[in-house]
Amino acid sequence: MPTSETGPALPDRPSPPKGVTGAADAGSRGASRPAARVPTDRKRQPSGDEARGRAMRAAIGLIAEKGTAALRMSDIAARAGMSTGHILYHFGKKDRLLLEVLAWSQADLWARFQEAADRAASPAEKLDLFVRFYLPRHQGDDRYALWTQVLAQRHDEAGRHVLTELLDGWDERLEAILREGRDLGHFADVDIPEFTIRAVAMLSGISEDVMFGRSRWQHASAHAFALAALERELRPTGQG
């Protein structure tokens, strides 16, 4: 259930991720206070990408504030300055909207991660970036809150397929970093699939701690702790 520690505001024109018909792809950190509602102009309702982007940004903020159970489509419409009918036209039902918001958020996050990784000078720097983008930025991080609440919902086969692809996407990115580091001799020759399972499980556990507000992370860096743990295992034999 990754998130991001860094990154710009959301793009307005995301590309649909595989497995979600019509889904857009972004998400961002919400403000610490509720965003102002956009006045509804029923004579000019947004269409296409504009409508989806506005609805998804509104949904992310509302999910962080009140959770998915209490979320209503009318709340999203009011926050986005759109009519409830317009929201229903684009998304049909709340469960579909939540999946699309999550896919939208993750695609944006992956794009920003890849952009940063392409500038990295070494596999070690890419590993550092992976940890930064995976962990929550702070307690109450909007992206991570969205992950936990969507995963807690009951999903049909199509929904489970979308979620599985999103989760697997992070495993694949970490495995690519590990292979590059191993092939260059920068990392130890670990069992990559097994290491990835343990690494992601550790990062998920630390993320839950951060979101819960455990005092241990108030005076220590979760990022530094997790990265040091991974680096210890990946240090080639003979290096101190």
C-alpha cells in the first residue's frame, strides 16, 4: 500500500491503467484542512478528463476526512462543484469510483517514481527512491488512507484483478532494481522473489505504524530505518 514522500500536484489528463475501463491515473497529498467546495454550475458541467480529474481529487480528500463507508456520491459532487447525476454518469457507483481513484493515484505515483529513477546514478539510489515513494509521508497520508480503505472493501473478480495488478506493480519495480544491482555487482546475489516479499512486507508494516502514529517514528526516520535494513542484506560479501 504505497504512497509518496515527494511529488508535484496531480496532472489533469491521466491515461487509463490496464484493467480499469475509463479509469484515470493520479492522486496527491491532500491539504491538512478540507478543500474549499467549488460552486456547482449546472449550466456548464465539466466533461471527459476534466470531470474525472475533478471528481477523483474530491474523492481522495473526502476519503481521508471521513472514510469510504460514510462517503456519498453527493458529497463528491458537492466538493467537485458538479451535480450528483454527473458523477453517477461517469462512474456508475461508489465502488467503481474508488477503484478508479486508486488506479489513477498509483499511475501518477509510478510515473513520478520512474522519472526520478531514470535520473538516479546507481541501483542504490533507485532503492532509496523506492522506499521513499512506498512509505507514507506522514500520519494520515491521503494516498495510503485510500489504499487501506479500498483494500478493506468487498470486491468482485474484476476489482480483485485491478488491485492485484496494482500491488504486483510495486513488486515488479523492486525486483527490477534488485536485478540491476546484482548484475552490476552492487548488491549481493539474493533470492530476488523471496527478498521482495520480505521487503514489501516490512515496508507495509512500517507504513501501518506511521499511519497509526506510533511514537517510535516521531523522533526517528521510517525511511532511514527501512533503507538501512534493506541495504544490510544487499551488501555484497566482503564489504563492511
